Amino acid sequence: MEVRKALTELADTLGVKYEENVDFSRHCLYGTGGNADIFFYPKTAEEVKAIENALKEIGSDYFILGAGSNVLVSDNGYRGAVISTEMLKGITVKGKILTAMSGEKLSDVVKYALYNSLGGIEFLSGIPATVGGAVAMNAGCFNKCVGDYISYVVASDGVYTKNNCGFGYRESVFKDKGICVLSATFNLENVEYEQSEGKVAYYTSLRRNRQPKGRSCGSVFKNEGFFAGKVIESCNLKGMRIGSAVVSEKHANFILADKNGKSGDISRLIKHIKKTVYEKCGVELHEELIYVGEFDDEDQL
């Protein structure tokens, strides 16, 4: 309680919006999970840095949250602070260079580029993520990644050129070290509006046709030299259900959660899938999603 009091006093001093005892399920696409001790909603880079410094000084755990599209939050909640980037907004264009704050939705960035006759990132259409989360995860699809178009990233601890971002398959230095992305600058291409618009429609259609509807985090497992969905399907796991969680019949790399579902059920289903695939195929699956909070022993992987 002393830690939380110190945090709320800091937020009041800085004038940063915050909420206490927040239902985390309202902030992630799975719609599951317990409460977090406190959420901060900074509007500027300076506020982010001040909050991070204070959290480190008092030894409080904290988590950087974007759209919550790739997280699984414990049903026990999160005993720490959450720094939400949802109010870090702004997009600018200069020539072929587009800069977007971390709280901007990818869909809005793609549209902004389109209206300025810039392209290259049309493949991001429909991904339910923010710029910060997409950069941290090096999000991508159709054999393309965000990192391919990054010029540099401004983070809470400094500026990173593309070569210093540590981009890999669903990896970056920001994810590995829990560094808050403040903005990202993209090097795009001059395109005809109609040409780019057609690509946006094409990628949106592909995603709509291939991916199931419902509460999910997108692909649960990484495709590491193989398609995880195909391997899972080969083990006859489509439709496998544990409590409120089920493997999608449409795409086996998606786990869908029922309304009012439980993160523990999702976690146990993930564990069952990994165990079954390893026993039957000798393949070790690794998650794309990020676990937030402490899971009960029977839920942990």
C-alpha cells in the first residue's frame, strides 16, 4: 500500500491520469484476467520517463501496455503498475518519412500513409496493435515485419537506429528489456493512392478470410521454420477445449476465449497443446503471447 500511495502521489504531482484497482480484462483482447494495482496514462515522453524513473526508484514492478492484443493476464491480476501508451498520440510526415507516437493504432498509421501517397506497410492492415507494441514485438505477417521499414525508434532511454533495435522474429531489444517505445519513424515508399488502397484491401481480405472471429490474441505460437497451425492441426487438436478456452476450428494457431472466460483455461490449453505436439511430432512450440502476472502452479508453463 505504501508503494501505491507513493505512485498516486507522484501521478498527482505530475498531473498524470491514473486509475487504481483496474480491471485488466477491459484492456486486452482476450477479455480475461484480474485487476492491476494501478494504471498510468501518460500523454508525453517526459511523463513516461518520470513515471519509469519513480517506479525503478521504489522497486515497483511495471508493465508497458499497448493495445493488449498479445497478452494473457493472470486471473489473479497484476501486482504492479501498468504504463498504458494509449494517450501517446501523433503522426507526422516529411517526404517519405512517417513518424508515429507509440499509442497510435497501426490501422490509423496505414491510413495516414495512404492519404499521403506512401506505402510499404499495407501488410499491417487489420493487425489490432499500437505502434509501440508492434515495434516491440516486431509484428508482421505475409513474410514482412515492422522492423523492415523502421528508420529509428525513440524510447524512454534514448534513440535507437534500426540496427540497434535487435529486431528478430517477434523479438526486439524493447521487448527483451521491457523498454518503453515512445515513437517510431518509418522509411516508406512513394506510391499511387489507388495502388496502395488496393493492397490494403487485399491484405485486409486475406486476414479476414484466414483468421477466426472471436476473442483471441492472434497467433498463439511462433512459426519457426514451420507453420505452427499446421502442426497443431496434424495432432487433431482443432476444437480441443479446456473450460472456457478452445482451439479454433478455422485456424489451429488461434485459441478463442468464451465471454467471461478465464486466463487459467487458456494457459492450461496452451500447455496441453505444447505437450501433445512435442510428444507426437517432436516439435517444441514457443509462444508469441506474453504472460502478465503470476499464474497458479497448474496454469504455469
